Amino acid sequence: MDEFIAWIKQFDIDFGDAPAWAALLISIWVWFSSRRWQRKNSSIAERSARATEDAAEATKVSADAAVRSANAAEKATALAELASQPPPPPAAKVSWRIQLVQNALYRLRNTGDASASKVNVDKALTSGIVEGLPQDAAVRAGGSVEFYIIDVSEEPFPGEIWLTWEGQSEPVPVAVPQ
């Protein structure tokens, strides 16, 4: 220590103002201490910010899970309601069959469970000589209309008759028995 004092004396420094020197040393010590605490506080703030970000992410994941859970519950409720309802009755259906009555007399019968209105035969698709075909006829379920097919050697015998009716605009073939 004596060497240190001797070294300071060579600079011809006046130590008469001891409180000023003490204040200088204290301020240097406070400056170094504050820098150290500033670094520690910066590190703590960074960790706190990361923890806040992690908590926000966890909150978002939790909210997404809650939304998915609510959607699943809504779907389950809708399915339960749907399952508790009685099934709708099957749709009424029109279907056809042609029966040979005698000689050239045939019967077009509605074998379905629904009535058909505006029943027409598409003559462009039906070959042979066919007379008394229904035009805009109404045929109830189980009902029928009669017509004639004249078998002439010059004309081919029709293998089917093509029908349309209200609700069925595309012609449907019905086989003709021989």
C-alpha cells in the first residue's frame, strides 16, 4: 500500500479535499454496480417477455381447442336431433309395365305407388304401328290405360315404348311383351 501512495505522490496530487475523492470513488463504485444490475434486470426482462409470449401462445392453443370442442358438441347435438327424428317416408315412385291383354290389345299399367299425370308416349322413339297411345293421360297408382299394337310385316314390332310424364322429362323405355 505504501508503494501505491508513493506512486500517487509522484503525480503531485493534493489529497486535501478528501470528501471530493471519496465522492469520486463512491460514484465510480455506483456506476459499476448500476451497470451490473442493469444487465441482470435486462436478462430478467427478457425471460419475462419470453414467458409472456409462451403464455399467450398457450392461451391461443387453449382457445382453438375450445372452439374445436364447441364445434364438435354442436355437430353431436345436430346428429342426436337427426337420429331422434323419425325417418321420412320413402319418395313415391312411378314405374310401368306393359301387359298383353289379347291379340293386339295391350295395357300400360302404373305399378308404382304414385300417380302419374301428363303421361305421353314418345312416338319418335317408338317403332311399329301403335294406336290409342296415351297423350297427357293421368294414371293413378295401380291404374292402367289400353292401346293397340298392330303387327304388320313391313313394320318392325316395337320392343319398347318410351314414356314421359310430369316430373320425368327424359323418356323412359318400357318393354313390350311379345
